[in-house]
Amino acid sequence: MPEPFQEIRHLLLILLLILQILQIFLSFLRYSFTLQIFL
């Protein structure tokens, strides 16, 4: 039976991963937006 602390740690790792993906996605959006302005 897994400890609740390990479960929380697992959830936190998943959250961090989602945040990183979101950050990359946002930076990509900003990049494409600036490209549209310059073009």
C-alpha cells in the first residue's frame, strides 16, 4: 500500500510537468504573435 506522501509527490511532479508544457506553449504563442506583428 503506497503512502499518501508518495501520492502527493507524484501529483506534484505531474503538476510541474503540466506547468512546463504550458510555459513552452505560451512562449510559442508569444513568438508567433510577434512574428505576425512584424510580417
